[in-house]
Amino acid sequence: MVTAGRSAGWDARRYVQAAALVAAVGTVWCVAYLRTGVTTEAIAYIFVPVGGAIATASLYQLTRGNPAAGRFWRGVLLAIGSITVGYAWLAVDMFAHLDEVRTRDMPLPAAACAAAGFLIAIWSLARVPVVAAGGVERWRMVLDRMITFLGCAAVLWYLGLAPMLSAREPLSRQATVLVGLGFLVAVGAATKVSYIAGGPVDRVAIRFIAAAGGVPAAVVSVLSVQFGLVASVPAQAIVMPLAPVFITLGVAAQVRADRGLRLPPARVGALLPYLAMLLVDVPLIAVAFGAPLRWPARVVLVTAVVVTALVMVRQYLANRENARLLRNSRVQEERLQYEVSHDGLTGLGNRALFRERLTTVLATGRPVSVLLIDLDDFKAVNDLLGHGVGDRLLVSAAQLLEAEAGNWGLPVRVGGDEFAVMLTGAGVDAEAVAERLLTALSQPISEHRLLVQASIGIATAGPGSTVDSILRNADLAMYAAKQRGKAGFVRYVDGMGEPVLAHMQVGGELRRALDNDEFRVVYQPIVRLDDNRLAGVEALVRWHHPARGVVGPGEFIPAAERTGLIVPLGRFVLRETCRQAAAWLAEFGPDALKETALNVSARQLHDPDFVADVAAALADSGLPCERLVLEVTESAVLRGQQVSRTLYELDRMGVRLALDDFGTGESSLSLLRAFPAAIVKLDKSFVDGIEIDDGQPAAADARQAVARAVLQLAHALGLDTVAEGIESAEQVAALRELGYTLGQGFHLAEPMTADGVSRRLASEREGAAAPVPVAAGLQVVDDRALKDGAAG
């Protein structure tokens, strides 16, 4: 394609040069003839058909290499060919009648061929596609083109054709018609080029077509009016050969555009109607300054009236379109403002609208309260039922908020599953609204009939309150409501944020502590109750804070759970426990320590990488799977299918699972059937008071009933049992009498370092059974606090 374009470009330039040469030769001959009178006047008629033949050849080559724009250029080719035939006929006729050259009219067949060529050119121009438009825009474009066409045509009529008709020596009717058709080609092309949509036909090329029709026609009309029949020689030899030059220039411009060198369009289409109005006023100004009001001027006057009427119609359509655009703009602006200030899912206002309205109310000094509502456990709905169900639940909750907020409240969706209500007015009771909301949420909502609860924080504006302070206070109160068990509301009071801030600061320090290796693992022995020898250990974690000393798990495990840092912390405890257990196994043999246990939280069990972490820790340490025990609370087991799948995968690996704090949940007996437990740990609450002997056998049996039932149930299911929280020798005796063989607690052994466990194992290997004192500097923590989290 590039090669073809280049060859076509060279051919086009040669054609331009050839047409220009013909025009130049005609000019030289004409000057010589007018000066000397040598040769015959008929020679003047040769240059137009010769130039036309060159233009026709260039058009033919263009249509062969440009199929996209071929329809237009084939029409131009046919037009120029027909015009060339007409003027060639005229030249032959003039040579056949040399004595009548100056006075002889153009033969009718020749004029018909030329006229047909002009009409074909006009038809080809009309078929060039313009800017795609519809509706009012399409009619506006039609009016613009009509105004432009009539305005330009009126001027050409008044200044060109009309003077030719009234000249002293007028041209023949055939010549006058051809000049008029040339004007029409020029006006049509000039009008058309301003509305081309940038398709295959080049704008510059069409401008040259306009020049090919308009320039020769205008000059011929002036010459004929000024000089009469004598002007036919320069018209035929100099002026009219310019048309083929313009045609070849148009071909060259089209070739240039096909090669990707198209010039950017000039935006003059919008100015053409105004220019046409100015042009149509030119004849009127001439009449106003004394020009005779003859029939050519009257034609212009009628045209001016038509143009004015068209301009009025166009202006009416433009005003209507502008009004429609303004309406659409306002509607779009309102829609954008609504979308910016409202939630797309629920239709409630969003955080931006809430802050704006709250700022306005605070500026007026009116009383205002804010309710911050967070749906409890909404994540479980998305996880278990899907986000579609969760979205419909949010929509139902939003509708409920709108109904309960009433005329005094502005409900908004702050984000996620969090909503807020702004209550204004002195008589509005924020706590009553919160009560109504909780009551409404106590019933199933949405099409899926789901029961959802909410925690609500209430904050009231005080002196000097800002938007941020009110929202912060409401958030603290909502957090306190969640801490108190959810499904309730709490009003903010001064000082409420201090423990929350301290809790958040602990969470921020945890990341640093993990990076700085400030955590240590200690081990609480699990001993046989008959001889006080080690049967296993339970791994516990301590935080060796650089400023506060040893920090117990009760202070940092909740923060680790909340921030998600329980996962990397639990991974550290897991790997350290497996490493240490493998070291004890290698040092003391398989009979010294049967198992090593550690607590696992629900957050860890939800982690999709947890099973892989356990497998990696066992593989890296070389610890056999059956010697690792993972302790899980009943509440963690009931956290859904993901937790259940994780537990069964661990059981298939050979890792033993212990059900911790057994007996404190609501589904303990059913859990023993559904949960792949190997060990049941009796909670400390059932060990407390088991040793009391008040002389009332019935009361003693009642205190021991749960411990006895758990043991019997475990034996029936083939499970091992461990009694937790043993604090006295009397409790040991009572448990042994019931049949318990393993236990742990401060009376039996306090948590100790790995070195302490090693010393005790070494002592037992030598035959001593006395417990080793706790390591120096190690903080003693109540065993119940150690069950609060995974690493605890």
C-alpha cells in the first residue's frame, strides 16, 4: 500500500505539472495572438479539452487506487470526461467554421455534454456523506446548508450571471448556462466541505473541485461583461484551462490524504450561515446606495427574505435545542449531586451528606444526637450466604432505619454494614429511637427472613463539639456496646475512650513486638495424678515488654485477635513449640513426654493457610504428628464450615485435637459426636469445690456430678480426659477417686521455661518426682486467663 501510494503521488504531481503546462502554453499563445494576430482564433479552443484530457487521466488513475473514495471520484471522472468531450466537440466545430469563430455559438450537442458533466459533478458532491446527525441537529444542519447555499448563490447571481444577461454583447445561452452550472458546482462544493464528517473524501480535494467550477466561471462572467465577445479568446485560452489544473490539484490532495498526510479540519461550518447572511446583504446595500432596482435585484430581495425566514427557523430550533440541553444539564447535575451524596445500594445518604448536614446543624446551635449502628456478625452472612443475600439484607436494614428514624432523623449508610442516624430537635429521645431500632431488628428482615442484631453508639453534641468529635464519640460508644455483648446500645460518657485507646495502643505495639522478637513461650506441665510425673505440657506465650516487663496474655491476646496479629503470633508459638518438643523427644526419648499442646483461636482456624502452617512446622522440626495437640474451645468449633473443614484436615494428618473448657458451652454433648476430638479437658469451674466435704453426701455428689459425667462420657467415646485448674491436694484426691488420671494447675506445676521443663524431665529420669520451682523472673498468671486466646 505504501509503494502504491508513492507511485500514485508521483503520477498525481506529473498530471498537475502537465495541466499547468497546458494553461501556461495557452496563456503565452493568447498574449502572442492578441499582440500579433498570427494564427487563427480557433486555436484558443484547443487548450480546454487538452487540459480536460489530462485531468480525466489523473482521475482515472486515482479511482483505480482508492476504492474507499471511489464513488465520488468516479462521478467526478465521468463529469470531467463529459465536459471534456463537450469542449472537444466545440473545438472541432470551431476549426470547421474558421470564418465564424467569434460569432458562432456552442453546438447544442457539445453544450449538452458539458452541461451533463456539470450536473454529474453536482450529483457526486451531493452524495458525499456529511456529519452524522439526527433529530433537531439534522434539521439545523439542513437549514445551515440552505442558508449558505442561497446566500452564496444570490451574490453570484447578482454579481455574475445577471450582468452577463444584460451585457452589451451577451454570451450565448449555452455559455451562460454552463457558467451558471459552474457557479452551482462552486457553491455546492464550498457548502459541502464544511459538513464532511472526515470520511474517505478529503476536504482540501473538494475545495479544489469548488475552485475548478467557481474561479473560471467568475472570471469568464467578468470578462464577458467588460469586453463582450472579444473576451472569448482569453477565456478559452487562459481562464478555462485553470479548471483542469484545479482538478489535478484536487487529485494530488486526495492522494496525499490517502498516504496519511490529511490536514486537520478547520471549524468554519458554524460560521458559514452568518457569512451567507452578510453576502446576501451585499446586493441590498448596493441598492440602498443607488443601484437600480431591476429584476436581478428583486430576485436577490426575495432570496434575502427566504434566507431571513430560514435564519428565524434555525434560531427557533437552536433555542429549543439549547433549552433541552439546559434541562438535560440540570437533570444530569442533580443526578450527579444525588449520586455523590447518596449510597448506590440502599438509596440512603452517604458519609459526605451526613457530614455536610451535621456541620450545618452544629453551626445553627440546635441540639443534635448521632446514633452509629453496626450490624453484628454481618460478615458471616456474606461468607455463608453470599454477597447478594448480604446486599439485600443491607437494603432491608436501610428501609427499617428510614421507618424508625421518623421526620426528625436523617439515616445514612456510613460504609459496609455501618449506618448512622442524625437526630435533631429538643424533644427527640435518642435512646428511645435506639430501643425502637433494636426492637425492630429483633424480628427477621429481608426476603430471606434473616435475624440480624446491631450494636448502637449514641453521642450528643455539647459545647464546642465538632463533626469529627461527635462521630468519634459515637464510634467509641458503639465499640463499648460490642464489648458488652452486642445487640445493645451505649451512650457516650467522658473518659469512655481511654481504655479503648489503651487497647488500640497495645495493638499497635504488638506488630513491633513481633518484629523485635519480644515474645517467649513457656510451658505448663500436664501431670499424672497418681505419681506427679510429666505426661505432657501446654504451651503458653508471654510478652517480654522492654518497659513494662512480662505482660500476661490477658492484656494482649484480645488486641491480637482484633487486629488479626493473632495469626502470625500463633504461627510463632506453633513453630517454637514443635521445635522444642522435637528437642525434648531427641534428648529424653519417646516415653518422657507423650504430647505437647497449644491453644488455637477461631481466627487462626479461619486462616486458609493454617493447615499448611501446621504441616510445615511439623516437617521442619521433625516432630511426629501424634505428639502435637491443638486445643480448641467449644465457641471456636461452632464458627462455621471453614473451621470444621480445617479441624477434620488436621485430624486426618494425625494431629490430636483437644476440646478445651469442656462443659461450659451449650452444645458440649453434640460436639463430642461432630468434632474429631481425642482429648476432653474438664473446665476449672467444675473442679472448684469438688473437694469440699460438708458432711452432706447429696451435696457432695451434686458438686461432683458434672466431673463424673464428663469422665464417663469420655470413656464411652474412647477419649482421654484432663482436669484443669487444680489448686489443692484435696482436689487431686477427689479427682483421683472419680477416676481422673491427668491434670494441670498451679498446685501441680506452675508455667515454666523450656529449661525448667528440661530440668524436671531430667529429674524424673533420675527417679525424682518433685516439681521444679518456677523460673526466676517468670510472672505467674491464673490458668483461666491463659485460655483467652490462641497463643495464651
